[in-house]
Amino acid sequence: MGSATRLTDQEIANLRQLNRQLNEELSLLGCELHDGMLQYVVAAHLLTEAAKRRCEQSGQPVPAELAQVRDYLQQAMQEGRRLLGGLQPIELGGDKLVPAIGLLIQDASARVATQVTLSEVISHEISDAAQQVIYRVVQECLNNIVRHAGAHHATVELSTTDTQVRLRVSDDGIGFDPKQVPSDHFGLQGLRRRVEISGGTVTVKSQPGSGSTIECVLPRG
């Protein structure tokens, strides 16, 4: 029995090391995105703005294609900045998790007409590492709700036990068939990987027309 316990402890230590490495890789990817591709998109957007001004100053109509390219580049910048926010590390720890989740909810509610509520019962301290995972999972779930769910209401529920953190994110949107999600679906697979390398589990419950629920359980320490 003692050997099995040591093995489990070693596995958890290995998973936490993998999690740290993943965060480092994501941070590096964020730097590459900011200093590389996003800068080119911003530069191209500035060029379309300059071309638009020249047309207006000369009294010529702005070509529809130019206006469309400008709009696409604007959307690309917004999406790039959103992705960048998801890659850069956020300062958590102590009692910072709930306010940080509140800001995510505020941002999601501003992007779509979905009412998002937060319910939290935290009676035990959550480690900094677990807080990072919870934050990223909530972030990904809310992004999916904003982009795909078409929901009127969504709920984020967070609670703790002596040994675990429990997160439940649900919505009343269009739902989906979990069996039909491609195995290489980046968002869902990334979410699963974050939780599993922290020693936790993810359960996805959904069906077309009946909303979605994602539940995560992971060690709080």
C-alpha cells in the first residue's frame, strides 16, 4: 500500500511539472503572437485606414472591398488580443480568483446578450496552481458560450471540499453532441489537458437543443 501511495505522489508531482512547462510554453507562444503575427495584422489595418482617408480626402468613394478588408482586419486584431489574453499568465493566489472570474463574466456579458451568474462556496484555500487551472477553464468555457452556445443564461459554480476544487459551468444554449466533437478540437482538448495534468477530471454533458454543462474536479492543494 505504501508503494502505491508513493507512486501516486510521484505522478502528481510529474503532472504539476508538466503543468508548469505548459504554462511556460503558452507564455512563449503569447510573446510570439504579440511580437509577430499580431504586429503584421495591426500594420495592415493601419494601411487600410490610411487608404480609406485618402479616398475620403479626394472625394472618391471608399471601395467596398477595402472596407471589407478593414473590417476583417479589425476582427482579426480583436481575436488576436483575446487569444493573447488567454496565453499570458495572470496573477492569482490568495483571494484573487473570484474577482478574476468576475471580470471574465463581465467581459463575456459585454460581448453577447447572455446573463452569466457566479455562485461560489469556498471554505478551503485553493493553491495558486489550481487557481490558474480553474481560471483558464472558466475562460475557455465562457469563450465557447459567447462564440457558439447562443445561450440566454449561463452559470459558473465554484466550491471546495477538504481535498478538491469543483467547478461547474452550464448554459441553456443550443448544446452539442460530445461524441461528435473532433478528437483534435483544440479548445476542449486543451481544457481537458489542463485539468488532467493537474490530477483532475473533466465531464462534459450536452445534447443538441438542451444546453451544455462542463464539470471539473481537481486537487485544491
